[in-house]
Amino acid sequence: MLFGYPIVYNISMAIPFLVVPIMGIVISYLATVMGLMNPCVSLVPWTTPVLLSGFLATGMDWRAVVVQAIVLVLGILIYMPFVKINDAVLAKQAVEDEDDDDDDVFDLD
């Protein structure tokens, strides 16, 4: 998300940027403690695809894939309103910049 969408100095995106990882950690921890999935038994590279990484890290436990899919869907749902807010702000700024560009034309006659 850092490389595909402007997060740095974007206050409307800072909230989900902090909330979603915390939510993912809490859900995964609770699922592990309650015995809904096996604990992680191996480290996988960070470049491993999303659902495959949970499967491999938990010793090939398919329930970890389900938990990871739930976390992914909840993360998307949390981000959606903030992305829409940010898009509205950017659209408003684009209109204002367009209006400002019309005033910057110099008449040299």
C-alpha cells in the first residue's frame, strides 16, 4: 500500500494505515489462542503471496488461510471509506488547481 497509494503526509490515510495492521494482529492472535488455527512454526519471506504465506507459516494449516482471508476482507472494508474521502479531497483540489491555472495567464499586450 505504501508504493501504490500516497500514505506519507496524508492524514486521511494515516488512520487505516495504523488500524488495519493492529486489527490483523489482534484477530490472528485471538484465532491462535482460541485454537482456531495452528501457531506459526516457520518464517516465510515477506514476498510470499497473501493466502499462501499463512498456509506455509502455520505448517500447512488451511484454517490459517481462512483467518488470513477474513483479515484481508476486513482490511479492505476499513480502507474503503478513507480512500473515497481521499479521492473526494483530490478531486476538489484538482478543480481548485484548474481554476487557479486560468488566473495565471499573463497578457503581454
